[in-house]
Amino acid sequence: MSEPTVYIVDDDPDMRDSLRWLLKTVGLRAIAYASAEEFARDRREDGPACLVLDVRMPGPSGLDLFEKLCEGGSTLPVLFITAHADVPMAVRAMKSGAAEFLEKPFNGQVLLEKIQHALRESAARLERRAAYDGLRARFDALTDKEREVLALIRDGMANKEIASRLEITPRAVEMRRAGLMRKLGAESLPELLRLALSFEDVTAAYNPRRDA
């Protein structure tokens, strides 16, 4: 996983420089943009990241960019900053999923704490997605018959009980079980059960809209 990155979008060059300096003091990588269009054109790297976004800018506003990112399925945590107290705008941003909404001038330490929190959440999202994708690929390789056997094993049934339930021979159950264990990379029944339960847990924790 690449190092955490903080993206900054603000039309004020002094603010961009100030934020870059602040982030540098705590060892955080920062990439700054002067406009929403400039940010939208750039190709961003994979890895934990968040976006510090000015609300009011020439051309598309910060809210315009944020809503465009949301429409595109982005889950990049966004921290809005603004020099203009605007309660309706803040409410609109938070309802749309913004991580924070800070008014300038803000306390640098407070901003750093919120950025660190956003980066931790971004890293957690990436971990959930990686765990889900890894298990999903293995489970997708199973045949319908293997899935059927796995579900019954997970319910605690022995081979003979599974054979009776599915009206097949115990030998057929053994073959299907061997196939699904090979595909899932399980070397024992306890490990097979652990993988099956892990997949259920990861699937329950993973939200495609939130973690994509």
C-alpha cells in the first residue's frame, strides 16, 4: 500500500503553501491543486488519502467537485474549509457525506487531527475492500454443487448427513469437499469453516458504496 496522501484544492496560493507546510511538519505527503478542474484532470494514486477542499473557488466550487466525485462512486474522505460562514452549505456538505466542515481561520492542530482521522478511515476502507476482494475471488471459483456442500458443512453436517440431504453418495460429497478446500486454500476442516465464517463477516462489514 502506498504512503498516505493529502490532496489540497484551494484557489488561494498562500493557503495551499500553508497547508503543505503544515502537513510536511508531521511527515504527510501533500499534493495541491489550484482548482477543481485541475484536481479532476489528475490521476490519483491508490492508497490511503483524503481531500482538503475549499468551498468557494472560481469556476466549479468545492461542493460541485464533491458532488461530482460522489456521483462517480468516489469514497475519498473530504474535509471542507471555507472563509465564509454558510450554515446551509455546511449542512448540504455533511448530508452528502463530507467528513468535516471547518471555517477559516482554523486551528492547525485541529485540522491535523481531522486529517489523521480521515486517513485512518481511508486505510480501513482499503483494507475492507482488499479482504473482500481476496475472499470473493476464491468463493466465486466454487461451483454451485461445491457451494451447496459448503453451506451444509457450515451448518455442522457430517459427510453422511450431507450425502443423505443431497441424495448423493458419500464419495461424491468427499470429492466436492476436496474441490472446494483446494479452491479456497483450506488444508483442514477447521480452516475451511474459518474461511467460510470469515467470508460472511467480511461481506457483512464491506459496503460497496462506502468502501469502493
